[in-house]
Amino acid sequence: MGHLPLRWIATTAALTLVLAGCSTSSGSTATPSTTTVPVVTASEPVGPAVVVDGVGHGWRRDDQGALAAAVNAVSVTGEITTAGFITRDDLIESIASADYASELAAMSSRQLDELSLELGEAGIAPSQLVWSEIPLRARVVTADRDHSVVDVWSVLVVGVPDHGAPRQVWRTVTVSLTWERDDWRIDGWDADAGPTPALAAPAEVSAVEDLARVLAWPPPGGS
């Protein structure tokens, strides 16, 4: 069994996803606070209205629609990471605001280029990665009719078959959204490490193949 170089492990941990670590935003959204946001009850479904390439579109225009859009964006980092260059840019453009899409795509390309160099040394293509980010908890931080900020706590699991043990990265993603083109669009993205729990003392690290097998299961409630 081959093993990826330690640099790849470090690169993956730093990357944490294709949209990682960006603290900039095209808008002037206020710094997230713990402001209580009233829950808006609406008769229409929260969304998505349609799913294209695993990415949901068509979210309800309220705080719960924004929360669902942010959670969906975090959950599809694997699809974006393992997609081809052209498809990746299309996916990012479909979920980002017009002002932010090019910046997000450029930043993602730079980070993925670094990862691709590491993988290339081991003879691995990004499409071979087992990569899944699983949102665990989320909250609306601030919201109005046109702008929202949502915190999403998630765990990212990533690995390559026959190249050592899979890795886990726990993080909190703060997603800024703006209402544009009749949908919630990403307008800012900031990822912070943790909070990270420790494995139980007797826990054994599973193989990437075992991880891939259970990741193929549909999420609770269907996909």
C-alpha cells in the first residue's frame, strides 16, 4: 500500500475544501454576531426547487432558505473539488454572486493546483479522491430580506484508495449570502478550524475503501 507524502497531508488540512479559508466578501455584510433572527414561516417549501450536479438551487427567500442554501454549499465541496476544471468553474458560478464568483473560482483554482501537484507526485488525479464534507450543525447569525450570514459546523473526510489512512478535518464555515438572480448566492466564505473532538481511545482508523463504501449511502432523508 502506498502512502502520500506528509506535504500532501499538510496541504489537505490547509485546504479543507475547494472553497477554503476565504475571509473576503464582495458585499458589505456586517461582522457576524449572535443576533437572534426570527424564524420566518412560509407556506412554500424551503427548497431546493431543483438539483443540478448535486448542487441545490431555488431556495426560499427567508432566513431558513438562506440557512438551507449555506448548508448545501458546504455539503457539495467534494463535488466541486473532484470536478474537472470547466465543470468546477460552472458549479462555482452557479452558487456564487456575480461579484464574488470569479474571485472564488480563482482562489479555488490556486488551492487545487497546489493539491494537484502533491497528488501528481503520487500519480493520483483529483477525481480519485474520496472527499465528503458533512454539515453537522448550522445557525443563522444575521438575516434580512437580501443578506444573510450562516455558520455551519462540519467534518470533512478525505483520502485516496491504497494510499494510507483517510483524514478528517473539523471546521466551522461562515457563509455570507446575498439574494441575487432569484436565489441565495454565496457572497463571502470564511473557514475556521474546529471545534475538533478526539477519537475514543480504543478507536481504530478505517481504510479509505471502508470510508468510501459508507459515503455512498444516501444521507438521512434521501438525496
